[in-house]
Amino acid sequence: MSERNRTLPRVGMVGGGQLSRMTHQAGIGLGVHFSVLAADPSDSAALVCGDVALGDDRGLEDVLAFAEDRDVVTFDHEHVPEHVLSAVESAGGLLRPGREALGFAQDKLRMRTRMGELEAPCPRWRAVTTLDHVTSFAEETGWPIVLKAAREGYDGKGVWMAGSAEEARRVVDRAAAEDVPLMVEEKVAFSRELAVQVARSPHGQVAVYPVVETVQRDGICHEVIAPAPGLSEDKATGAQQLAVEIAHALGVTGLLAVELFETPDGVLVNELAMRPHNSGHWSIEGAHTSQFEQHLRAVLDLPLGSPRTNAPFTVMANLLGGEDPDVYSRYLHVMAKDPEVKVHFYGKDVRPGRKIGHITVMGEDHRDLLERARDAAAYLRGDQQ
Amino acid sequence: MSERNRTLPRVGMVGGGQLSRMTHQAGIGLGVHFSVLAADPSDSAALVCGDVALGDDRGLEDVLAFAEDRDVVTFDHEHVPEHVLSAVESAGGLLRPGREALGFAQDKLRMRTRMGELEAPCPRWRAVTTLDHVTSFAEETGWPIVLKAAREGYDGKGVWMAGSAEEARRVVDRAAAEDVPLMVEEKVAFSRELAVQVARSPHGQVAVYPVVETVQRDGICHEVIAPAPGLSEDKATGAQQLAVEIAHALGVTGLLAVELFETPDGVLVNELAMRPHNSGHWSIEGAHTSQFEQHLRAVLDLPLGSPRTNAPFTVMANLLGGEDPDVYSRYLHVMAKDPEVKVHFYGKDVRPGRKIGHITVMGEDHRDLLERARDAAAYLRGDQQ
């Protein structure tokens, strides 16, 4: 084994999606040995990574074998089953985040219970198994309410709004039939959605990014403005402190994204993710240390980098596929029209509604940036001709 | 073949060094299909690239085969022999830069002759085959003079300073014995060295970067300050225009680096390189579009990105290997000491004097930045304990 291999750590990421792809990109600069466990050679990360293990990124045998050759294993999604995580840890594998921390990102009931213990502000919620539970909850909060599958939900999947007992019944019946644990939450009258990302290393060092505004559409993060315009310093600091406290209390290693509702009475914790997150893609250009580099530094217990921003505002817009798969010819026009717009492609086949990339613009006027990012995304999607 | 493959271009880079590695990193964001022709799986780019062809990156058969499957072929060095380039072009391969343009970067005599035709300011020079030629040249310019191998020189290799006829004799004799075409140049009394990078696309679009100051040591680019401190706007614009004229006149596609001597009477052209260049590494963080992304955009005839800077100054210092191969433990200290310093590792085994990475720092005070970059490089090399 060469000197190189003896001295720089080997990190493996489970999952071959775009988060893995962009983490690999950051790892090239860091000089670490990055590898990915991907289901298919055409996976976003597998297309560009120099060290790809093919296998089931949720399966016991494949994840175990993958962990064996790596100093540290981390994840681009939360869907590795708990018994697989346990097996890897029992075999001496170093998971970051670890099984216990990940449990709070995998299971919304466990997360809500823990948030309650920490007295972190949350929407009112309840675990439910019958329609009666739901309707009695709704009597307290009013309709509509939000029903959530406690496990396996992401990107708006496993979340249903119900405006009446009739609407709730369909969800409750299906969840019972499929044995999915269910919970109900009040529909928060939020003024906007925010997110905070914090990196935490095993040493306990933390680096926290500015609070960002996120615009969701159809349950998918659509646009991000960093930092959140017009947020007072007090509120921003408060939200950052909340994220840091959660990271410490849950023993997170790596990136933690805390999605928040902003209300007139303060913020409420909506969701947690323990990995690089769509709300942090702006940081590739917009911050001194991108979330992807920071995640690697954190899981490898390297000193963290500065999360300082590079511009007054950075705006990110997701790029969704449209009807026409030929994005390339439109790509040329977007590049020609605005030489400062950054388009990131994930190497994915174009399908309507699929996240195939994102767009970043930096500058001083967030309204102008948002307009330019939206323009580029709409044009690439094929909405504007 | 998927929609994706039909629409995004395939670009191959000949050579598996750090320039290829960092070009691959930039290509991930662009979404292009990047592949590399590398001699060895442990080559800097081969370690991280998802599509690696192994072969002789100067050999006829391997370069031909590599070009066959790519829309565009580009280079991370100038050492592919002219007959190989010709064969690829004859077979319909698209080389960018093309064989003819590359000839001016491969052959210093051809370059100097062409610069003369363009009336670009150059040091006095002459092609020489005998010691008499050298001494008669030195009678005009005075000793010392600089002897250069017209071909295959890079990074200070193939360049010899001679202070006397006796010293020149050794070089002339060896060049004659090895059949190396030789030239002589005056030793320019420069105040400092500068460099300009310009990207040119087949369409003829150009994007020019700020003029930078380069500090050479032992014939190797050691440090870069972008932009060059204290350079008047007139001089800077003049140097940029010179670089653009050269790019157009030589029909360059991709990046062109023009290395310059600054003298009290103006600038003189020292060397040309037609690829991403050490003098442009600062642009990864320091410019809106890095030289690596820009090179890909240019060779693919995509609209070019903005070369605007992200900070008043960006300083780059090369990281050379020292006696102790264990850079990793020192890496931690550098990261901890200065969370804003960016270290880029090339994945190479540590050997004394070998370029194993570089360091970038951005900010307002170039003296402070230079000190921090030097500190980090010296510490990583093992000079400071």
C-alpha cells in the first residue's frame, strides 16, 4: 500500500444519488478516498466516481461488505434499515452519523418525542392508529390536519393533507393495511419555511450555516434564498442555536438540516435530515466551505471549514425535468443569456417532475437573483420557448 | 443509448495528471461526460474519474482509440507528438486545441517565430546549433543567456542558464548529441513575472481572466497573486489584449496561458500553454467560473462563463512534497489553524519537491493572504514543526 493510502482516510457513501455525486466532487479537492455504494452504474454518483461498489444500498450483505473496506461510512439517504445499521456497527464499522442518531431522522415519531424532551418548539402532533384518534386531534386543532407516515417518507412522500374525516379515512385505512405507523400534525399557518444546516464532528466541533428561506412546491424543495431575507439577527441566531442544540443532543456527526416553519410566534421544527440537503446546495458557490466538503470534514473528524458566505445573497432553484428530454440545446441558451448563472446537472435522464439538477446565482439583490434562477430553470425545463 | 447520452457531449482529456483531475471535478457540475486517458490507475485523475481509459497518452494507437468514442478530445499536457495529433485529425477526431494551434505550444521556435510575425513583444532570441551561435548572440545581449530546448520542455525542464561560453558548451554538446533543437534567449531583467489566461471557443468567443503575478522558484510556478497587485489598469488591459490577440491569431480553442515578464519598458511574452495552467488554480475559488470549467465550456463550444473574481485578492501557493510522507497529520493542523485556507490534494504519493497539491486563500490584503498560504504550504511540507 502506498504512503498515500496509509495516510488519507477512506470514506464510503451509501447511495448513488446526486448528494453522493456532489460529495464526491468535494472530496476530490480534499484528497480523501471517496467511494460510493450504488444500485446501478447509471446512478448519478456512479457515473462520475472513480470507486464505485455496485449493490443494494439498503441490503445487509452489500452494506456490510462496503463498510468493511472503509474507515468511515456515511449516507446520501435515510433509508438503510436499522437492523442493517446495527449489523455494521456490531461488525466494527464506523457509521457517521451513527445508528442511534440516524434513528431520529428515520422515524418521525421518535424525532417528535425527542424534540419534546428537548423542549424544541414543534407543531402539535400525535401518534394515531385509528380515524377516531385523528378526528379527536382535529377537534383540538381544527381541520385541515397533516397525516404523516412515521417512516420512509421524504420529498413530500408519505405526507397527506386532510380537510375532513372522510379524507383522513382513506389515509388511515391504507396505512393500517400496509402496517405503516402514522402520525397527525396540526397544519401550521406559517409565514414561510426556513432551514438551518449545522455540521458537527465526533470531536463536538460545530459549524453553522446562515438560516435560509426555502420555498416548497408539491412537497419538494423548490427554491432557496441564503440568507433568509429580512430575518432579524435575533431570530436568525435563535434558529441557529436551536439547530446546534439539536445536533449535540442527538449526537449527530456530519451535516444536520433542520427544516423550520416561521410563524408570528417563532419557529417550529418541521423535519430533520442528517446528510447534505437540498436546502444547502447554494453553499457550493455561496459559502466558503460547501455543505458537501463540510459533511466530509465532519464525518472524518477533520477540523471544520468556515461557513462564511461569498456574497450578500445566493439563490438556488431546483431544475425539474419537463416533457422534452433535450435539455442540452436549451442549456446553451441559458449559458449564453446569463454567464453568471451556474447550472449543475446530476447526469440523470430527463423525466417530468424529476430533480435533474439545480441552478445557483450569487449577488446583492435577492429578488433579481430569484428571477434569474427561475428564468433559467423554467427555460431549461422547457416552459419558456 | 439513453436520452442523457444523446444530448450531453462526451469530452475526453489526454493525460491523467492533476489538471485532468480538476477538470473532471468541474465537469461533474456541468453534467458533461468526462473521461480521461491515463497511463496508470494511480494517476491523479484516474483515482477519481468515473470513466478512465488506460493507455499510453502519447501513443498513436491509444490516443486514436480514445478519440474514437469522444465528441471532443483535449489535453492536460503538450506532449502528444504531432504525428499522433495528425492521425487523430485525419481519422475525423475533433482535437481542441487543434494540431496546428498546439504546435505553437509544443515548439518554442515555432512560437517565437509566430510571435515575431504578430509583433508581440518577446525577449531577443535565436535558434542555435553551435557554440559559436550562442557566443555571438551573447556578445549582443551580454551574459548570462538562457538556453532552451525548443521541444518537450516544461516546468523548468529543458531550460538552462549559462553565464559563460564554457557553461553554454555543455548544453550545446548534449543537445547536439541528443538531437534536441536548441534556442537561446536573452536573460530578461524583469521586475516580476505575470500571467494572463484567456479562454477561446471555436465560435471565437473569448473570456479573459485578470492578470496575475506569478512567483517562480527553481523553474516551477510557486505562488500566484490574483490580480497582480499594483498593476495599472492600462498595463493590465494591455496584457489582456495581447493574450486575446494571441489566442485569436493562433486559433486556440480552450484555455491559453500567456506567461509574461514585466519590465520597465512593458511586458514580454515568455511562454504559452494551451490548457488549464498552474497560474489559474486560484480561479477554483477565486473566480466565478474556474479555469477548469471554462476550459470545458470552451472546448465544447458552450457559451463561456463569467471570469469575474469573487474577492479582492486570491492567493495560490503550490504544495510540494517534503521528506516526511505523512502529510495527513499535518493537514489536520492546517485546517484547524485557518478554517478559510483551502487545501487541494492531487492524490499523489509524497516525494520531495513533487507538486502534490495547492493552497488557496481569498480576502482583501494580499500580503496577509500570501503569508497564510505560505505558512500552510510550509507546514504541510514539514518545514515548520
